[in-house]
Amino acid sequence: MKKFIQNAKKIRLSPKDKQNFRLVLENQIAENRSVSVRKTFSFRQTLHRGADLFNITFNLKKYMFVNLFLALIVVLGGGTAFAAENSLPGDALYPVKVHVNENVRSLAAVGLENQTEWDIERGERRLEEAAQLAKRGELSDKVKSQLSEQVEKGLDKAEKSIARLQEKGNPQAAVAISNTLQAKLQAGAALLINLGLSQDDAATSTREALDLLAHVRNLTDQATEVSENAESEAVVEANTKPEVSVRNRKDLAERKFEKVLKLLEENKEDMDADVYLKAETQLSNIQETLTNANIKLEAQQYREAFSLYGSVNNMLERLQAYVKIHLRSHLGIHIPDLPFKLRPDRGDDDDNTSTSTTSTLHTTREHDEDEDEDDDHEVSTTTQLRIRVQEKSDERRNDDDNEGGRLKIRVKEKNDNEKFEIQVRGEL
């Protein structure tokens, strides 16, 4: 133990790491600042109500544990617990990250909503770790299984919490949390897609990324269903008290907008220039949608305003998730175009559809001299695509190709000496 502490004292953070951890602490303080004393520690009130000694002891132990963690940081020289945040499975400091840092953050997450958000973030951290290991070609089947299981565990806990919020008559909070869950899984899927499409990566890391992506796609579909169900409950409530529901959603949208704006402003120097510009442009577009929602509200068009505020909250959640994973992962994630009129996906008659996801991909079109011909075109562009892997008959495929005005996507995975290739062809 003495040797471990001596080695731990030698660990020092880089200036960038210090800045990142300061941001994490500031966010945690800001998010929990509004929690009342009665909710965080109810010693006097508990005695007054005649609660048993167990509740008092539990509260005391909870805060003693937090203080113990702070003391541990001092003993270890102030850097070990923070340096552990960058560790991966197999590293010496990884147990500190998982069993000390994360357990303390779990204890500090007061209330059902805060605890659920932390459960989601915990799963997101496992997903990022898997991506980092896949990048190195070091994601073993055992570690991949363990990390995937923990991501799924976080999703299951979040689903139960969302159901509890709905039972308590708080569908708006359920929608907000389900949007967070969906957005973070979508960002994780985009990270794995970008990693799998990278031409600089070894075949092993590409295969590992694509294998993990299949699991994340399934979780994303599951999260999407949870989000849609939560939104349906919120719509029912909005029909009974429209103005109150709309104004609550408006307040949430405005707070979230300021939060994302602050995130961009404080991290501009740490973001890739093109990613920052894309995020800034999208935030401006979201602001326009927010303005339109305000106009609808003033005109007492509550249904339209409710839908627009919901779209704003959804887009802000997704933008925030992409920006944060870009800042943390250092794996080159790009921000996709966000839909500014969100609608449920139309049902698909093809029972052979296996998976789908939404992310940023680069497509090409070729310009021919004859503009009237319908030949393939090639021009560099970046867009948001929904990828569907389907088994279709030739007759069905020909019928689809004859439809106009839609982008057709074909995804091929080629296995030749462990080399994967994904081809994306577009037709407008």
C-alpha cells in the first residue's frame, strides 16, 4: 500500500487534463446547486418524524464516504483520482476510476433524475472506453462483453427510472431523460462508425468497432422506443393542460440552450475548428426554431409550440452529446446535421430489415458534363443518414430505385483477409 501511494504521488496531470476535470467539477456543482438542504440531509426532520436509526446512519455514512474520498485525494497527492479518469480497462488506475471516482459521483447524484442521468453517463463512459480500446486493436472479447453488459445495465436502470417518473406524473422529466439516453447512444454509435470507416486504422480495430456497433445499434433502437413512449405520455398530459405543459417545456428548452452555448464558448480552443463551426451553425439554427416556438406560444397555438419546443430539446441534447464525446474521446467524431422537423419514422413493410442507425457519413457524387442524364454524380458532402441493412428481392430493389427525391443508401461489408469496407452510394 505504501508503495502504491508513493507511485501515485508521482502522477501529474497535464494542463489540458486539469482544465477538463475543472469543467467536470463545475458542471456537477451547477447541476446540484438547486437541491435543498432538506433533500440532501434531513437529520433534524428525520428525528422529528420518528424515522428509524437506519435512515440516519445511512445519511451519515453517505456523507462520511464523500469526505473520506476527499481525504483520499489529499493523501494520494491530489492527482491520482483525477488521473484515473483517463484510464482504461487493464490500466493500474482503472479500479480507482470505477470503484472510487464513480461510486462517489453516484452518491453525490441526489434525486431520481440526477441519479438516472449519472447511470446513463456511466454507460456512456464504458462505451467510450470500448472505442478507445478498439482504436488500439486491444478490445478483447472478454472486455467487450463486460463493457457491453455494463452499458446495457445502465440502459435498463434508466428505463426503470423513466417508468417511475411517468408513474409519479412527471412525463416531462421522463422525456428529458429519455432524450439524453437516446442522444448519448446515437453519439456513441457515430463514434464507432467513424472509427470503423477510418482508412488509417488497422483491420483489427475496424472489425472490433463494427462488432461493437451492432450491439450499440440494438440499444439505440431500444432507447428510441423508450423516448417515443415517454413523448406519448407527455402529449397526453399536454392535451389536458396545454399552456402549463408548453411553458414548462419552454423553460427547459431555454435552460438547455444556455447550457449548450456555455459548453461551446468554454471549450472553443479544445475543439477542432470544423467541428466547432458546425456546432455553432447548428446552435444558431436551433435558436431560430426556438424563436418560432415562442411565436407559436404567443399566438396560443399550443400544440405547434409544444412540438417545436420538444424538437429544440431533442436537438440540443443530441448536439451536446456529440460535442462532449468529441472533447473527451479524441477519436475524430463529426457532428451530423440535425433534423429541424422531427417526425416518427414511418413503418417499414420489409420484415427483413435488421438494424438501423443515424450518423454522419461522407458521400460522393460524380458530376457529368451532361446535367440531364441520371448517371451517378460525385461531389464531396457530409450529411446525416439513416442506414438500413436489408435483404430485398431484385423486384423490390428496382421499385425502390425508381422512387425520386430520396437518398438511397447501400451499405456493403466486405470481408477479405479481415478487411472491412463500407460503400455508401447516394442518388437524389
